[in-house]
Amino acid sequence: MTGILEGKVALVTGAGGGIGLAAAKAFAEAGASVVLADRDEQLISKSSERIRSAGHTATGVTCDVTDKAQVTRMIEQAVITYGRLDAAFNNAGINSDGTSLLDTSDDEFDRIINVNLRGVWYCMKAELRHMIAQGSGAIVNCSSIGGMVGSKGRSAYSASKHGVIGLTRSAALEYAAQGIRINAVCPGMVNTPMAVAVTKNYDPHIVKAMVARAPIGRFGEAEEIAAAVVWLCTPAASFMIGHAMAVDGGFLAQ
């Protein structure tokens, strides 16, 4: 997809590492100017510099997506810096420990919902204001296979990711006629820092059990998810609206 987004501007949240950083790189390689956002200032500075050192245009912004004011400033900075906003990947998210519903505290539930769902809500509202004004745009929200099926011990996480899909589909219907396409991507098991935590630093017994559930027989790579995200933001996906795309190695096909 080299050059397919030349002259466009893309925003990626949670871009300090993992899928977010891979997506930022993919957007840049497709020709877009990229705004990378993350709550970790040092991490986002290093990540954006890596993209610039590869010859691309990129800016790093510190932002906690649970803070509406910070989200508003992030989007405004993107538009002030590059003049427009054509694509947004609302990727910032957190996982939860394997805890039953009764053992999950209210504070933990709120923490997960605030980042994974409310954060997407804030980002979409700020992004849509600019996209509506320019009459075009593409938004991809990061859900999960955990947003399409349940998972024992992850009720709060699953609720947040199911919510992202509902939000995506409803918003897609509201804004399709205004030239804005909204979709979601639903990653399966992917080699990221989050996977390190889920597998307890790649415990071989946990990894073996997880891989056994994927027909492809392995974890995905962040770049494989990023490719789907960027594709959803290109003219090649012009008829894709309100779709939750599973990129999961066949997990949900069983």
C-alpha cells in the first residue's frame, strides 16, 4: 500500500508500542503524515522519532484518552500541525487480569471501561467534528475477539470491547452519508506487550494452550493487524461501513 495515502493525515492512539506503533509505521509507509499519541511521554517521543528517522513525517503527542480535555487538544494539535485529519485509529486500550465477575472490583471495572470504551467515545467525538467539517474521513476503532465472544475471567474487558463494536456500528450509520466511514478491527492473540502480561511472560504452558485455539497455529504479529487497519482507511475499503473485522488467525471461524 506504499503511497496510497500520500498527502493524507492519520492519527493513532496507544502508539507507543505494539499494534499502535505498527499501525503508525504502516500509515507512514502508505504516505500519510502521522500523529502518534500515548500517555507515556518518553515512549511516544521515541516512537515518533523512529518513524521520522525512517524518512517519514510524524509528530508525537502525549495524551491520556480518559481525559476529554487532553483528547480535544490532541485532535486540535493534529489539525493545526497538518491542516486536516483523514484517518484515525482509536487503539489505546488495556487488558484485565483473569478474575471472575464477583472478584472484579468496581474500581477495576471503571478503569477498563474508561480506557477501552470511554476513551474511544471521547476520541470519536473530537475526530468527527473535524471530519464532518471537511466532508470525509475514516475511523477504525480497536475492539478484540473479546468483543465478539465471551471469555471466562474477563467480563469487564469483554464488556468494554463489545461496547466498542456497538459504538462503531451505530456511529457508522449516523455518519456514512456525510462521507465518513467507521469500522472496527478485532485482533486475536497477537505478539505485543499486552500478550506478555496475559501469558505471564510467555509461560510455555499458557502459550501452548492459547495457540491450540488458533487454527493458524501461532500468535499474530502487530504488523498483520496494522495492515488491516490501514487498508480500512484507504479507498480500497470504500464500501466497508460499520464492519467489525476479525483478524484472528481463524479463531472465530471455529
